[in-house]
Amino acid sequence: MPHRAFFAFIAPSLIAMIVFIALPILSVAIQSFYVQHERVIAEVETCSPFGGCTKEMRVDAAATEKLRHDEPLGRFNGFGTYVDRNHLAFNEVGAILSDNDGIGDAVSRIYNLPFYKALSFTLVYTFVVTPLAMILGFCIALGVNAIPPFYKGPVIFFSLLPMIVTPLVGALIIYWMVSTQGIIGASLQSLFSDPNLTLRSSPLLTWITLLVYGIWNNAPFSFVVFYAGLQTVPDDTLESAMIDGASRWERIRFVVIPHLMPLATFIGLVQLMDNFRVFEPVVGFSADANATSLSWAIFNDLRGQVDQLFGSAAATSMLTIVGVIILLSPVLVRTWRDFNRR
């Protein structure tokens, strides 16, 4: 294909990527170097007919609004937002490490910093939910592929229900079920004869609930892709393996799994990116007291009614993008090397 025709072919997609992906990311990156303006404080003298005059400090709304109008991005802060206490917290981490506390105490103190608390849950959620959801989806796909055709339709429908329900709505439904008035929460209280027992009573129980929800919510995507891939497994190869005396597990291990590895890489990449941006479960479960994520931290910065911390949210967004790139780099490098060997 001539170069001119090639560029004409990809031009619409390239323009769309620049407009809807590159420019927003660039805008967020620029905003991350600015912080909101401080309020302008002025001394105001108030006089009354009988009490004389008093002076007090008040916010000069007009001057503050003019400052915001003249510098809409805010006050330039450079990389200061990235290293402050709400983000990478270089000074705080350095002070903790210099105190020569035990490893456990140092880790606990670092964990209590807002960014590292959010990062900890995000990483745990990503590396637990992603493989377990893939394994569960693969097992469901194998089971559906083996049942009679008459039963496949209903089983596929019920298997896809978590994907059909909006993630936030699904999180709210599970939250109601595990609350003290829900069927799961009330059953646990009755089973252990403890009216104060709730799955939100400790960080560990909260994390387990969120992880279980994540696996339930992510498994259908893996199931759909793996089930489609199972339809492409060569029948001749499977029959040859059966003739050679291979058991069902051996056929899955040595024929099916190698055939589906490119699909597994694709699923892993998609779910790593998706799970690293975990947000809906934290909001739906109202779990921010025990578990926060990087996306929740962005939401928390932007939901202020008076001062929305655009610079802080932008810095967290850029750190999230960097985290996704780091997570995907090993898989992308391996895929590129495998492609070059062919």
C-alpha cells in the first residue's frame, strides 16, 4: 500500500486519538503543575453608630475572583504537588525512614499516608482480581463449552449478568446484601449470634468483600473472550490427543491453553488497566474509611463544593497513568519480543 493511501486510511483514527486521548492527557499534565489560588485576605474596618469602629480580617471575594479570572489555571507549583503529603510525600517518607523504626512500624506509617494507602489497595485489587477473574472466566467457558447445546443459552445469559449490570449499581446491590439489613449480613449475624457483626467492621473484611465483588464483576469478560477462543481450537488436534490417550486435563493443558495464550495476554492487558482504575466498588460500598483507590482519590479531590483541587486530582491522574504504563510494560515487551521472533 502506498504511503499516501496508508496515511489517508489511518488519518481519521489518528485525529480522533489526538483529540480525545492525547490532548486531554496533555491538558491534565499541564494542570498538575498548578494549584488553586489562596484566598485574598483584607483588613476591613466596620463602624457602628454607637459602638465605634472595629477591624477584622475577611476574605476579599472580589480580589480572589479577579485573581482566579486572571490566572484560571491557578498558582504555578511545578512538581510540588507530586511530592506533597497527599501524593508521593517525599519529606514524610524520608522522615519515617530516618527514624530507624522497625520495618513493620515504618510500613504501617507509610501506609497511613493518603497516596500510599490508595496505592496499596489499588495494587492488591489489581493483582488479586485480575488472575482470579481470568481463571474463573476460563473455567466457566470450559464448562459451558462442554454442556449440551440446549442448556448453553440460559447458562450464558446468567453468566453474563454481572457484565450487564452497571458496575456502580452492581456494587450497590452487593452492598445492600452484605449490610446488616441485607440477606448476607443478617444471615451472618444470625449464624454467629452477634448483632454487631458487619462485613464493614474491619479493613480486612472490607477488602475481602471488595475483592470478591471484583472477581464476580470481571469474570464475565474473561468468559466471553475465552468461550469465543474455544470455538477456534482445532478439532483435529483434540482428536489426535484423544487417540494418543490424553486425558481431559492433559488436552486442556497441552492443547487448549497454548492455543488461547494470545487471548489470555489480551484479557490480562485489558483487565490490568481496568482494575488499576478501580472506583465503583469503593463508592458503592462506602468503603473509603477502610479502602481507597487512586481513582477514588481523584474523585475526592473534585467533589469539593467550595475548592475543587484540580491540581491535586491532575497529579494523581498522571501518577495513575504512570502506574498503568509500568504494569503493562513487561507484558508489552514480552509480546513485542515474541512478535519479532516469528
